Amino acid sequence: MDVQKKAAGKADTLYAKVGGRESVNAAVERFYGKVLEDAELNAFFAGTNLTWMKLRFSQYLAQALGGPADYRGPAMKAAHGRLSLERGHFKRAEKYLAAALAEVGVPPVLVKSVMQKVAGLEPEIVKEEQGIH
Ligand code: HEM
């Protein structure tokens, strides 16, 4: 589609710098490989269609990095609210995403930039109340 090409072709976006759709898809593929091998995370995805999940995650990430705005799912808070995720879960996922990006050849400085954006999602994804009440 023309609109997508235009968005994907914007050389100054983080999306373009990391290598566009090819890199994002490859990194997301590896990311879920790691998540599913992690005994503290994989149970969350027991009932999930992974093909669908990878597509959604790729679309979300692409959009967050300035690529094509194809994501049509719910906001992060709504998507994760029922899961009651803790900070530790989020941190593990962050680690795997950073490793996956590095493995597909994204340079460290760009991995850092991507992860700065992802870090900003923590308040939306992790459950709010973790203190003693
Ligand atoms: C690192 C930042 C994260 C991002 C950007 C992200 C992104 C997404 C997206 C885009 C969806 C799809 C929402 C929809 O279309 O309905 C989703 C759903 C989901 N996420 Fe995350 N997520 C993140 C972290 C996590 C973590 C840490 C976990 C737990 C280990 C997790 C577990 C799930 C589960 C279980 C679903 C729902 C799957 C289903 O409905 O079957 N996510 N996430």
C-alpha cells in the first residue's frame, strides 16, 4: 500500500533505522521464542494464538517506532489489565526484547533507543498497586 510504503520509507524514524518490517518481524519472532522458554512468563500465553500475538506485537512496535500505523488493538492498559503483571515480568520481557533486537543485528545504540520507548510502557502494562495495603 502506498501509505505504508510512505511511512516505512521515512528514513528518520527509529523504525527505518532498525531495518523496518524485516528487522521488527525477525526480532519479534525471536522475542517470543525467549518468552515461551521462560517458565515465569510462558503461562501467560497458554491460551494465546501466537501467530496472532506476534502480528499484533509487531504492528504495535512498528507503530511505536514511527513506522506504519497498522495497530488496531486495544491500548496497553486494556490489553494487560486482566493479567495483573508485576514489574519483574515486565523486566524479563524487556531483557528478551533487547536481546532479540541485538540478535537480528540492530546496533546497540538503536537497541537502547527502542528500549527507552518500551520502558515508557511499563506503567500501562504492570498492575498499579504493588505496595502493602
Ligand atoms: C514489553 C512491552 C509489551 C508490549 C509492547 C506488549 C504488547 C502487546 C500487544 C500489542 C498485545 C495485543 C493486544 C490485543 O490486540 O488484544 C498484547 C497482549 C498480551 N500481552 Fe503484552 N506486551 C508487552 C508486555 C507483556 C508482558 C511483560 C506480558 C507477560 C509476560 C504480556 C502478556 C500478554 C498477554 C498474555 C496478552 C494477551 C494475549 C491474548 O489475548 O491471548 N505482555 N501485548
